[in-house]
Amino acid sequence: MSVGKSVARKDALEKVRGTEKFVADLRLPGMLYAKMVMSSSAHAQINLKGISDRKLRKNTLILTAADIPGKNILPLVFSDMPFLPVAEVNFHGQPIALIAAEDKNTLIDAVRAYKVEYMPLPAVLSIEDALKKDAPRVYGTDNIFKSYRIVKGNAHEAFKQAPRIAEDTYRTPYQEHAYLETQGMLAVPDSDGSMTVYGSMQCPFYVRDAVASILGLPLSKVRIIQAATGGGFGGKEDIPSLMAAYASLLSWKSGRPVQLVLSREEDLIFSSKRHPSITHYRTAYDEQGRIKAVIVKYYLNAGAYATLSPVVLWRGTVHAAGPYRIDNVLVETYAVATNLVPCGAYRGFGTPQILFAHESQLDEIAHSLGRDPLEIRRINLISEGDTTATNQKLTESVGARETLEKALKSSGYKQKIFEFKNNPGKEEWRKGIGLSTVFYGVGLGAGGKHLDRSGAFVQLNADGSAEVAAGNTEMGQGYKTVIAQIAASELGISYERVRILDVDSSRVPDSGPTVASRATFMSGNAVIVACRELKTRLLPALSEKFSTSVSAPDVLWKNDKVIQIATGREIELQELAKFALYEKKTGLSTVGWYVAPNTTFDNENGQGDAYFTYSYATNIAEVAVNLRTGEIKVERITACHEIGKAINPQQVEGQIQGGTLQGAGYATCEEILHDNGLMKTTGFSTYIIPTVLDAPEIVPLIAEKPYSQGPYGGKGFGELPLMGVAPAITNAVRNATGVKFCQIPLTPERVFQQLKDANQAILKTAKKN
Ligand code: MTE
Ligand code: MOS
């Protein structure tokens, strides 16, 4: 059985050889190149002047909102964002007009020559400003797109009685996805008036909705085919809908294929990012370190349109109190409108932000009691039978403690705490160690339950090979590989005999978005449903071959054979399939359909079974801090993840390696700067992400507590590796320096300033004689 084995990735060879075709590699006869004219103001009334040069005008196709035949609204959660603005721009980089040309030079000249007159309006540029009484209105009457509440027990009462209280305000920055491949789409008009779009995306069915909306077409006339996708990380959940709509509109008007691929600068300015956040976190606890209550206020800077913010906010809300047993919880959360780029999904959907606040506060509690931060986790962590903040009783597959104990042992935490204290480091360098334990709801949960279903087409061929087309997408996370492993294991055939097809919206059922770490669980289960149906269909043929009535429990599907358990009698699957197809005329292709286990959430008090299951992780970070420069070296991170079952352990380790490094970048160096609402960080020369040279030693560990509803017990965990890294690092820096950090990234400037404020910095070199 290939499940549980580290088989080679399905897409490995094409990727390492460079033969895989990404959108930018595609060329079609008559194809036009396209670009967007982007707003250079954060908030203004606009007057479109266009291009005065006649030759340029003649050689280009220029479209604005007035040219949209369908609806000028991006269909997504609130549907508040126009594809193209009519009279007003609301953020720097907002696309205003679309231009297509036969060659790239003409195109670039035309974009430069296109004139827009801006009449500036007051812009709202921060959460604090947006919430002021007299703030200019970006959305509604209060600049709040959405808010949620969790009320469990009576937090205010518990605070009155608690012997101790911790309180702090935590801030987190933007984070850019920095996928290797920028956003790109290729729209191709068909002669029957329908539109086909190839592109880099996570959510083909969202893209289909958007193209149908802008062109005013029925869904059946829009076909979306995912091209190879060079990373998404959540950034290709919403933006591809806009990109495909733009390419399709130009293609519709010109009758030609149109390719729209962003430069890195355009991508950085226009595409969604992780929301900056502010969290006021208060914890009531007793002398033993037991948490009695938390009161949390959480604010996300959502940008100019709601896009995915309600979903991101909901997930942050549900995870606000971490994987801990807390009887009294009051959480209030807000997605705040500003004149900045609309933020969206990024690995974790609002969870890394709030977990940073909570895991930092747990260390604050430990320090105030003079206890090891580890003990605070041990005392409060949830186990089977406990309830979460939303009062969900967790009954199975709760691995929080396992991850903690396994990571502690492997990292040598206890010795190191002792060692670093007694032997803090060489000269100005101080060593420290810190940890975090976090959880993560798998799938869309109650907040997106209408989308939580998935379909998979499986076809068994006469030679015993199989094709699978499931409705989720590969974006580097190893989806094709694990889905092939599940299909192979279910049909009892070798992994090499399974081919996974790219998603084509006209050939697979709408399976919702490929987000929320749901693909292995949802598509995996849909594939299992389909394979079981095929095996049932083969039983009459099998009975005839074995000359006895055979039912499902009587046989094993294994090693490309079907084996009768009682007698050991076997038949090659190939022989059976051929016999069934040609003699019995059995249909050997089918679509499996899987609906996620039920989830609930009441909007009044935020109580319910928010997610059907959770995965868990502990990160232990070891750092060295330079007291003279504020520089931090993250030396090692031990990351243990409890994920139900590792379908492919090597891919799991790969996810841990990549996600942990993204988390380290978030904690230490990634930052986007603005000047008056205009984004200044527009390239990788100033947006600093860690390279291999900055990478700490990452020690990936896997814990398994199978989940009864998961494919082979698996739960899904693609986002989890990033989730708890930042607080583990800041807690380690605190351990090294004794100074607490409530704001990331820990750039040398910020660290030095705070060390200085706390009299911990080394200001001058003592002169040696
Ligand atoms: N890994 C790679 N290599 N590339 C990606 O784009 N996206 C992450 C994670 N791991 C991503 C990745 C995000 S944001 C999600 S939601 C999950 O993969 C989605 O995949 P899954 O559902 O198969 O876990
Ligand atoms: Mo991932 S942020 O759910 O695409």
C-alpha cells in the first residue's frame, strides 16, 4: 500500500527539469499581451483621460468599467468590490483600466501614456484612524466590515475573582505570499461564444464565477483549467478571479487569446496579503498558572474591500484562545476598512496573528510566576473530552500534548533552559529557547460549510491503470501525490499506475476552494467514495470469475490483484477489469461525492462545533541575540505536528520545512512600508524573505493520532507549519534577553531599541589596551 510511504512526487520530474509549463510559458496564435493601469493614489475621485497618442491608441485595446457586458462586481463573500472602478479609487494599485497589445513594448508604452486625473480624497491608513468617530468612511457607517463574538462562561466575573491578570497589546505586520510564480492568466475565446481560461490558481470554481459575472455568461459557457501553479499560500484564492476576469474581458472584446501576467512589482502592489493586526489580550489566572478566563479584542486591517476578510476574521476568532482548557472566554473581533490593499488569505487565515498574541501572553504568565513556560502549557493544554473556546467537546484525535512532549524530548529543551541560563553565550551574543503549542481547524468549518463538499472522477482502465480528476488543486503542497497514493491504496494498484489530471471545471464537480488545508481530507475522501463504488461494480464480474458469490468484505485489493481472503485465490486486476468492461459491459468510471462532517456556530455567542477536527503543533525555537546590534540568529526550530496520519511522510516534512521558514520570516524580517498610503516595498530587494542561507536547522517531527473520518486517518495540516513559529521565536528572544516583545517582525532596529529601553543593550565597546 502506498499510503504511509514517501513515494516520489507526481510532479517532481517536470519541475526539476524545468519542462512544466506555467501560464507565462504558454503561446497561442494571435495572442495579445495585457497589462492593468493601476491607481497611483490611495483614495481619489478619478477622471479617465486615456491616451492622447493616436498611433498608440490605434495599436492597443483599452477597456474600462464602461465596457463590461456583465456585472461589474467580483462575486466573493460580500461582493463589494467592482472589477474596475467607475468614479473613485480606494487603494494604491487598484486596477483602473485594461490594455492589450500585440507586442510587449507597445503595451508598456501604452500603460505609461494612459492618463488618469486624480482628485485626492482623505484616506484612512490605519486601524486606529479607521475607528475614530470622525474618520472618513471607507465602508458602512463605522468602517467595520464584519465582527464576531465568542461568549463562553462569564469572563468579566472570573476576572473580578482572579488573583492575577496579564494584559498586553500585540501587533503583527503585513506578510506577502512571495510565491515563486507571479499571478497570471490566459483567456481563450471559443467560436461558440464561450470562454476558456488557463491560469495559476487555487480556486477554479471561484474563477469561473468571476468570469461568468464580468461577461454575463452562464456558468456552462465558462471553462477554467488550472495551469501549473508556482505556489499560492492563500494568495491565489481571490486575486486569480480578478486576473481571469480582466483577461477574459479583453479576450471577449478582441476575439483573440489574451495573456495577463504580472511583474513582481505589480504583484506586490496589487495582490492580497496577510492582514496586519492589533490584539488586546487579557488573561486571568491563579498562582498555579491555571488560566481562569481570557478577554480578547482583535482587529484586522482589511483594506479597501471586504474580499476574504470576513472568513479570515472568523478563523482568527475561533482560534483566539488556542488549544487550551478555558472556562470563561470573551472574544470580540473586527475586520476594519482602510484605504489600503485588500488583505486576504495567507496560510492560516488570521490565526498566526492571534496565536502570536496568546502564546506570547502565556510566557508572560510564566515569567510573572517564576515558572517555566513549559509548565503553563502542560497545566492548561486540552486533551480528549475537553472543550474549546466555542464550547466544542473534542472527542478524538487531540494530539496537543503529544506534540509538546515529543518536541521537548527531541530538542533537549530542559537541558538547554539550564545551559543557556548558566552559560548565556559568547561576548555580545545571548542564547535563548522558547516554545509555542497551537492548533488549527481543518477545512472551512461552520463559517464556510456551504462550500465544504468535494467530488472526484475516477476511471479504471482495462489494463488496470486509473485516472483521477479531483476538484482540488496542486500548488506545490504535494496534492497530486497524496491523492494518487490514496487512489492507488484504495484500488490496490501501484502508485505509478495512477495519473492525476489537472483541474478542468467542465470535467470535475465544483469542489469548493483549495484552501484551509482541506484538499487531502476532502478530495481524499471523494476519491475513496469513487474507488469503493468501482470496486462494488466489479463484484458481479469477480463472482463469475471465482464461480462463487463474492461480496466486498470477502476480498482484498492489493498488489494489482484481487484476492479472496478465505481461499487465497487471486486474479490480476487487469484481467478482471478487461472481463468486466468487455464481457459484462460494466461502467468503470464514476464520480465520488463527499460532504464534510457537520459543523455549527451561533453568531450571537460564537458557540458550536466550529471545525470537524483540529491538527496540533509545538514549535521550539533556539536563537542567539546580539546585544550590541539587535540582530537575531534563529539557530534551530524543532517542529512537531500531529496530523492524524502522514499519507506521505517526506511531503509532510517538506511542508514543515517550508512553512516553518515562512513563519521565521514573518517573525524576524518581513515588513511592508507605506508612505501616505502608497506602498513603498515593491520588490524583493526591500521585502526581505529568508533564503536558504538564513534558514535555521529545522527538525521536523510527526505525531499521529488517526481521525476516524479522515482518509486513512489523515486530518490535513498544510497551513499549520507557519502558525506557531513567530511566538516560539519571540519567546526564545525573551528567554535570551529578559525583554518581552509584543510586536513583530523582530528587525535589528526594533530589537535594539527595546533592549536599549530595558537597559539590556550593550552600547559601547569597552576599549582594550
Ligand atoms: N505548500 C506549497 N509548496 N505551496 C503552497 O502554495 N499553500 C499552503 C499549504 N502549503 C502552499 C503549501 C496553504 S495556504 C494551504 S491552504 C495548503 O497548503 C493547501 O493545501 P492542502 O489543502 O493540500 O493542505
Ligand atoms: Mo490557504 S491560506 O487556506 O490557501
